[in-house]
Amino acid sequence: MTAVEVHAVVEGPADAPVLLLSNSLGSDLSMWDPQLPALAQRFRVVRYDTRGHGRSPAVPGDATIDDLTDDVVALLDRLGVERAHVAGLSIGGMTGLRLAVREPHRVASLAVLCSSAHTGNAEAWRERAHTARTRGTAVLAETVVGRWLTPPYAAAHPDLVARLRAMIAAADDEGYAGCCAAIERMDQRPDLGAITVPTLVVSGAEDQAVPPEHQRLIADGVPGARFLSLSPAAHLANLEQPEQVTRALIAHATGGTA
């Protein structure tokens, strides 16, 4: 499949090290808003919308993790970026893992947040893709957002919950379904040992969408990987624990301790 020219926003000093941020399934690049002010002081921050999300075009049919990785490589090439620190959450983390295996020379460091090397629930992803294609992403919004934040945090931030639901509803139905297929078919467990870049794995202790054992598996499989568990935090740990995630990303990308 031909790489998609994904929509991206670049912020921060032009001569600073590049930090690429990859979003979760159903979200767009604005999910990283809490991290941006601090990150953009130290890095040239590149945020992009995964294909079929935000302002990036959708492609009919099922995608693969390699397709999503091709999109990232094409983006880096388009921006003239030889090497970047890479951080991704959920499907963004899955894409980061594949990029580190396929193109290690393009990755200065890797941060994988609330993600998985193999979800193990293919039928659920097929059902979600079918729902998106036949009924639209809006019908998924309430259930999905219910797993993105812990109940107490969601109850205390109703405006955020409403914005997240609208974000999912705005995702292209076909594009969302295609990304579901990429997750359904993915199994990166055999490749974890081949990752040589410095890797940080972040887990939300209350994550029901991708439970902590998935992140433990990644941390155990990637040589030298460091593991950070945050609580309380569900799937979008960067929203629920913004300061902790920001500090961890900065420390990891600058060679410190998260």
C-alpha cells in the first residue's frame, strides 16, 4: 500500500532534537496538548494524525502496522528528519515498535505508552471494525471513552469527556475500521528482542483497554527497556497524569531516568 501523506504540526526550536508523537486509535494529535508546552521548549515536536484520524486522509480497506509505519517514514522524509525520538500511545506505540524494528537508524529513542505487541482479541477488533463501517464511529464513542479515563477522573472532567467523545465521532469510519484491522492482525512479540534503541514502556495501572500485562510483556521483551507504571491512570495516561508523562518523556529522550 502506498504511504499516506498524513497531516502533521511541527512546533519548537528548528535546531532542537526531533520528538515525534503518535496518537491513540480514535484520537487526533490534540491528545498531546498537555505535553506540548514543556516538550516544545526542548524539542522540535512533530505531532501527526494517524491515517483516517484528524486531518489525515483515510484509505479504503484494511491497514497493517507496516502501512502505518510507512506513513511515519514518509513523514520523516518529507520533513527532512533523519532521526527522531519517538513516543506513541496505543496504536501509536504499536507503530513505534514496528518503526524501531524496521528502521532503527531513524529512532533515537522509543517511548511506548499504554500499548501492546499483540492484543490477542482478534474477534473483538473485527466486530469493532464492522460497527465503525456499518454504524459509524459515533456509536463507539461512549464505550471507548469509558475505558480511556478512570471513572473518578471522568466524573471530575465532563468537558474533557465530551471533547473525547466528539473526537472519536469525528474519526473517519472507514479509516478507523482500517486501523482496527491493523491491530487485529498484529503480532510483534517475536520482534521485541530485536529492538536496540533505548526504550521506555509506560503503563496505566487502571487501563482496561490494554491492561498492564501487555506493557509488562513489552518491557520484558525489549532488551534494557525501562518500565513505568502510573496510578491512577487508564488508557490515556498522558491526559490523566500529564505532568508525570511529560517528565518521563523528557527524561527518557534526554538520557535521564524516568
